[in-house]
Amino acid sequence: MDRPELSAWLRLLMTAGVGPLSARKLLAAFGSPQAVFDASPAARRAVLSRDIAALATPPEGLAEQLDLSWDWWQGDALAERAILTLADPRYPAALLEAADPPLLLFAEGDLRLLRSPAVAIVGSRHATTQGEENARAFAEVLSQSGVTVVSGLARGIDAAAHEGALAALAEGEHAGGSTIAVLGTGLLQVYPKAHTALARRIGQHGLLLSEFLLDTPALRANFPKRNRIVAALSRGTLVVEAAVQSGSLITARLAAEMGREVLAIPGSIHAPQARGCHALIKQGAKLVETAQDVMEELRMDLPSARHPAEAVGLFAQATDAPDHADPVLAALGFDPVSQEALSARTGMGPAELGVRLLELELLGEVARLPGQLFQRVGRA
């Protein structure tokens, strides 16, 4: 793609009133963005049944976006960067199954991952320690098994999933899996900022992907929008933890609408972060407990280098990890438990345990229930 062609694609993307659906209709009728602009208003009206006056003139800021995009694409010889248009043969075919596939995709990293078997792992930004451990363990086993882990670079479950997939690469015993991060911002505006280093590692060892102009900041409406890309790129979507109303459930719904599988990990009935997963399971999502469950549900075969039992064992090892550094919280969990049972679990005497429970109650970490039962307070 040369500079004038990129300019035409950016112009079509930036023209007010032209969404992905209208743009695809125009491209199907005229063949290229430049041909769309060269066509008469009457010809365009015949395609869309309406007139879009903004198509007659270049949008404000086009020249600046062209310079920024061209310099980013061509300016760093060490970075693997690409701008994929709908006409590019490298454009992911799976994404065309979405109702409104993006006109352009800005990509940095290994484009081969767009053709590899993939599973989305999504969940709460306010995840529990156990939830993050689960996401990391599932992602690591899947990546070791040659599966690409797709997520959204958000805090909590997303970040843990990316980290798990990258950890598998570091071990060097995998069959080609890695991770794809689909951003809700432009690639030059990583959000949250705390994930800048993680994004850099994904760009080097996985793939960063965004449909938004490079300098697009974090806008609330764009994050649910990017979820359709996460769902479309994946054979199935695994929800690790989610509140009843969350972006993760949007991703799951979009996956189901595209005929993809939806899977969920169950949790405690007292944990707010588990309620979204339980709702999905009630609606027919596959309940999974191990990475092997995911592989079997999606009809993916583990390579001979890793026996299924090893995958199960690796996950089981991770899920045995304590949910919190505090030994009392680790023993408490979310379900009600008596002080006597806690004393047996922690090895603390009644006096010592009573003092610690009072401290945690004052901090809002636990709730006292009738009959001297305690339970952990879920933080949504």
C-alpha cells in the first residue's frame, strides 16, 4: 500500500456519517476508497439510498493522521508493524464474520497469530487474586499447547491472561501459541498506562491490534466496541470472573451471536465476581474447571509434547494458591465458616484468631454473620 492509497483509506475511515456497514457497501459497489470519492453523489446515493455530503471533501485532520500513520508504519525498522485494510489478504478472515468488521487494523507484532487457533480469556478488572491466578494458569497451558490467547489488555483478568501466555513463551516449550491484545485505544495511547511495559512485551512476542487511529485516547464507548474483535478472533470465549453487568458478558454475548463457544469458570456463590459466570452457565455456557476442558469443548488437540494430564496438573497447582497473602483471608474464602474451623485451618489459637478477625472486620475485609460465622466480603 502506497501513501495515496493509505490516505484514501484513512479518509473513508474518518468521514463523518460513514460507518463500517456503509463503507463496505460503497467499497463493494466501487472497488476502492478512491473510487468511492471519485464517484458522483448520485452514484453513491444509489448505493446507500441517502446522500452523505461529507464524502465530498476530506475530513479535518486527515493530513496529520496520514503523516502520523505513515511515519509509525515506516519509521521503525526494528518493529513489525502493519496497517491492514479490508482489501489486504492478511486481514483476519474470522473478523469478517462480525457484523461490522473494521475498515483498518493497526497491528504491531506477529501477524501469523491472526491465523492461529485462538481462545479469548476475559473477566473482571477488579479480579480476586484467585481469579488472576486462574486466568494466568489457563493462558499458560493454552499457549504451551499452541493456542493464541486473546484479551483486551485491561486490568485484572485480561492482564493476567496476557502474562500467562507470555510466561509460556519464556519457558520455550510450546507449539506456537502466544497472545493478542486488542486495544480500546490507538496503539500510541496504551490504557491503562500501567500496562505500557506489558504492551511493549506483547508487541515484541505477540500481537497488538487496534481499529482506532493511532493517537485515539481512552474513550468509554470504545472499550465495549473492541470486544467484538476479541470475540470474532477466537474459537471460544472463556469468562474467568465477571459481575452480572460487565464488559466481559458483552464479549460473551457477541461470541454467542457469532456462533462461537462461551465457557465460564464457576466460583463461590458469595463472590460478586462469580455471579456473571454463574449467569452464563445457567444460560448454557460450558462450565470448565481445567484448561483441558477448554481444549475438549473447542475440539482442540494438545500436542504430544504435553499430555492432557500435565495440563490439568499444571492448572490444579495454580488453583491451590492462596487467594490472599493474609493467611486468615486465604483460609476464609467466600463461604461462611466458624471461628473454630478457621482456627483449625490456620493453626492460630482462639485469642490470636479473634484479634485478627476483629482487625479484618474493622478494615471491611470480613463480615460477621449470625451464629459466629464469618465470611469474606466480596469487592466488586
